[in-house]
Amino acid sequence: MYRYDEIDQRIVDERVSQFRDQTRRHLAGELSEDDFRPLRLQNGLYIQRYAPMLRVAIPYGLVSSAQLRRLAHIARAYDKGYAHFSTRQNVQFNWPRLDEVPEILAELAEVQMHAIQTSGNCIRNTTTDHFAGVARDEIVDSFVWCELIRQWSTLHPEFAYLPRKFKIAVSGSAADRAATWVHDIGLHARRSAEGDGAEQGAGVDGAEQGAVGFRVIVGGGLGRTPIVGHAIREFLPWRHLLTYLEAILRVYNRYGRRDNKYKARIKILVKELTPAVFAHKVEEEWSHLKGGPATLIEEEVRRIEGRFTRPAYARLPPRDAFLEAMLAADKAFANWHRRNVHPHKVPGYAAVTLSLKRTGAAPGDVSAAQMDAIAGLAERYSSGELRVSHEQNLIFADVRASDLHALWREIKPLGLAAPNIGLLTNIIACPGGDFCSLANAKTIPVAEAIQRRFDDLDYLHDIGELDLNISGCMNSCGHHHIGHIGILGVDKQGEEFYQISIGGAQGADASLGKVIGPAFARERVPEVIEKLIEVYLAERESEEERFIDAVRRIGIEPFKDYVYGTNHQTPRRNSRQLAVA
Amino acid sequence: MARIIKHRAVIQDNWQLLEQESGGSLPSDGDVVVPLELWMRERDTLSSRLGHIGVWLQTDADPSTIAQDLARFEVIAVRFASFTDGRGYTLARLLRERHGYRGELRAIGDVLRDQLCYLSRCGFDAFALRADQNPEQALSAFDDFAEAYQATVERPEPLFRRRLQPDPQRKAA
């Protein structure tokens, strides 16, 4: 965890006082709804379909046991006993009372938490890889860079009223687990190769070989105009990170469209100017800021690093005999281990995903009792902290291999051991029409119906890796564009319908899904998903070929034909596969 | 005469603001803030009249168009059609930091108590609040936050550099 110093704490405390006064003036009629709205949004407070919704920041998804207990307390004392983890690695309360929100914020500030910039047209919570700090393919610990960006973006006076919201994602490792290509800004940590500095005309940057820097991607995004971002700089030496971000934000703030909120994201500006012209404007702006006072210094990076608590790892053997015995003896445990346990850079340790995707529970929802229990388990099994993933699950990052079986036995009765990470039932979904006033359609019952249809674990494992994402409207909070299968709620003459796309993906080979055809009524969705799976199973060349790979190879036509009945034949396993079988 | 906030105090303001297309009757003396377009068109006439001169800009103005004239203005005003128009914040920083403008920089239009802290950090030092606002009550807004992480016009060094300095300097900054 990053631990606040006295200045960090004072800023958060002052924000609570400021918001308390704003709320008081609003309730006293001194601050109109129009004048209050942008202020409350900058503090994560929406007025939702049934009640206000308060979104609390979990910077880059990292949260301590003490903080989680406080969230559980807030869920009990101010809400209906549960909370919802979002795809922004944040947590949302759906039923707080407006006049109690300042009190909630004060309770959060006591455990170094806040709701600053979790909504509104400003720089939002910076997200990253949920395996930061423990991944084997790590280049840098992205938490440190995210915290530097958090401080820079927190209450930034120039960028509080941007044309639209602004999201930054950082990947610190070779694999991109932070969906960086579909963010307003995506940053990939890199180590400089020979020529990186010279190529960019940046000889004075001190980009000595092996130095840390970032590839800078701009203009990606989901929403109603999904776009994969463009790399405008292949290597930015770390010292220049903040001045370069400042240059991008400034160009966007000056020239981004403000006449139409659907065309106000930076991706539209980048598209309209072209990435090359946008990049040129950024470089021009940056030429004035480069080397200025906001240039990062090594002391600061080290100071931030030093304020993060780190687990004290024991020296453990790389293989654990007890774990291996349990894996051999217990098939259910082995299934869970295969899907929900991930490699760790320190021998004898593993990272574990606690699935919030059990059938019957709304994706990302967690009860106060579960939060308390998880907080206790994190203390006993994983150094007292955990991460929220953008797939809406929770991660214990530092579990001893020898403890895995015991942890699994403890999380099973809590409903957190669904062995479905990376599988079809690990559905990403926004809260949808049950809660959100923007939604065209419900998402939670759709997710549940799909989970019920695919409740056979062996079948699920046979289908293999598959991301299924659901959004209740074009705002795409459920990231449906980058689901291998994406489902989007649409409104057809007042009825809830669902449009289905396939072929989207996150990660290094990010792509956007293609719509297969006209939307379906809700009750037909599980059957359509099943048909898509049947086509895949019939067409795949081997078990190694994932759903997404098959879609990329054969295109969407065979899926479309089968689903819409232009081809009435049941797909049959192809000959190659039969031959193998 | 209006009351405005300047340098964190409420004062009486003597400047006349000339609207965009006012029909052209420029007062023959007295201090006047003219629209940018009028300044561009009649720079010389305006410079030779009695009284001080200021210019007001829309938030989308390009500050480099008046970069050569900055020393002639006692006041530059930026008019916010809405307080959520963030371009005015960038414009202020560019005038101060890039072009070195030292005179009064005034926020006018839809300017409310709750934006004063950020506006001031971006370089505004005078504020003609929206008519329904109480300037005396708004003064406390400047002290909403004692510190800022970022480099700002008020404190050109970001917090992480100021942390390295000995305490007294930090307090003086």
C-alpha cells in the first residue's frame, strides 16, 4: 500500500470539508442543482435511477484490509449492506443519502481513501495491471508510476473542466493486462534500446540504454465510437512523464470539442486531426514544458517507492510438496488452481483471484459480510492487502503455495471460489438498468441467465478462454467492445434488446468486436451465446485455438449464418478434429 | 460600479467593459476593457486615447495573437460563458507562463465561489463574480486547499520539488 504522508492526508481532509460545505449550501438552497452538479460529480456522486450513487476511488485497484473493513462498515451503516466493484477498479455504493455523503467521505479519509475525481469531466482514477509488483513479466512496478500520476492529477487546477472524462491506464509488464489500447492515454513501460533517445531527437533526455520510459498511446476508447489508440511516442524517458501528460491534456483541453458530448472525448479529436497532427501539436506544446519544474526527479520516484509497504517474502522452495499432493488428490481444487491461481515472480508464492462471478450474484457485487471476511483472509494469507481487477474480481497477490489449499477451503463457503477466471462465466458487466439511469437495458439478469446455461464445469473448461462482456448502454462501462463476445443493451421502442458482437479483445493484440446482426430479446440471449459456442467448437482446429482465434481465422460469417438460421445445419466437429479424436 | 475580488479582497471596480458589438460608442476617457476584435482592428486609436486600456477574450482565444501587445494592457479579462469551460484555465496559464503577462488577469462571466481556488492557481488574480454571488462570502474559497501537488502559477515549483527544500521556504512559497 502507498501510505499517505501528512500533506496527502491534509489534501483529502480539506476535500471533505470543501464538499461538506458545498453539500450544505446545496441543501440550504444557496447552490443550485446546475451549479452543484459538476462539483458533486468531481466527488463521485451521481443522482441515479433510485438514489444517489457514490463511487469511491481505489487508486490503481490497490486496497488494504483496514480499508476494505471500512468499506464494509459504510455498506452497512449508509447503504443496503453491499457494494459493487466496477471495471475502473473502483467501488460503488448505490443507496447512500445525499446529506450523509460528507460523513461517508470523512470516514473514508480516516483510512486514506476518497472519492476525488471518480466522475465528472476530469482526470479519473488511473488503472493498471492487477498483478503489478508480482508479475513475472514485469518491467517496472506500475503502482509507483500510477501513484505519481495520481498525485499529479489530483485536484489539478487546469484540468478540472475538460471537454469530457479522461482515463489513463498504465501497463508495467510485457503482457498488457490493463486494456491500455482503449484508454484516453495508455502507457506501456519499456526499457530503452539503443537509439531510442536519438531517434526521437531527444539526445539531452539522458535515455541511457536500459533506462525506463514509456510508450505513449492516445485516443483509444470504447463508448459509442470504439477506437483502438495510436502510439504517438515510442519511448518517453520517465523524467518527462508528467510534462508530456500535461502537454497532451493541454492540447485536448484547448481543442477538444465541447459542442457535442458524444464527440468530446480525446479519441474524436485525435481522429479529426489525424494522429500525426495531434502528435505534432503535443510535441509543440511539450517543447515549452520539457525540462521545466514539473520534470520528475529521481528523489521523488524513490520517495514514492519508499512509501509503499512491501511484503517480506520468505525464502521458499520453488515447488511445494503439500500443494502437489492436494492437486493430485482433489479435482475441484485442481480445477480452481488451474483457472484462479497465477504465477508469481518470487519462488514459492502465487497470486490468487477471488471470483466475484458466482452464478446468481451480480458481477462485481460483494456483501459487507464478504468484505469483512475477505479483509481477514487477506491479512492471514496475503500481507493484508488486495487488488481489484478491471474484470471486477479481487486478487490476493502474495499467497504462499503451501497455503493455497487452505485458502481455497476458506473462500468456497464465501462463494468466492468459482473456478472460472478467463472462462465464459467470468462475465464483466456494468450495473445496468437495475441501478443506472443511463442504461437502456438490464445486465445482471442476462449475466445470470448465461451463467445458468453454462453451469457444467467440464463444458466450460472445454470451451476454454473466453471473455464475455456486457454493457447496459453505449457508454460501454461493461467493455463489451473488447469482449470476445460482447453484449450491448439497446432500446427498441421501449423494449430491452441485446446486440451481440464477436471478435473483440483486450491486451497487446486488442481489437474491437463486430456486431453479428439484429438485436435479440433478453430471453433469447443465452441460446444465441450457446449457438456461437457450438460454431466455435465445431470449427476450432484444436483445443489450443481459442474462441477469439477462431473468429479471427474464419470471420464472423459462419457464426452469423448459424445464429440467424441462414444455415440450418447443426455445425459438426470438423474432420481435422475428428481425426485427432 | 461593480464590486470585484482582487488580490483576495473585495474592491470597487472602475473599469468599463465594452460589449462585443456595442454600436461602437467608445467613452472618450476613463478605463475601458475592449473586446479582442476591437483591439485587433483599432489598436492605434485605442492606444492614443486617454485612460487605461484592457482587453477581454473568449475562452477559445489564441493568446499568441496578442503576445506582442501584453505590456499595453492593464487588464486582461477572460469571459467564461460557463464555469465548466476549462479552456479559460489553460488560457490563463499560457498568458502568465508562456507569454509572461504580469498585469491584472480577471475572470468574468459565469464565475462562482467554488472555482476561485483553481482559477487563482492558473494565474487569475481578479474575479468579477456572477451577479448572484456574494464576493465577501467567496473569499474563503482561496483557502480551501493549503497545498497543491502540481506546479502552478501561484507556486511554480511542484510539491515534490518543494518537499526537498527546507521548511521555512516551503511556508513562504
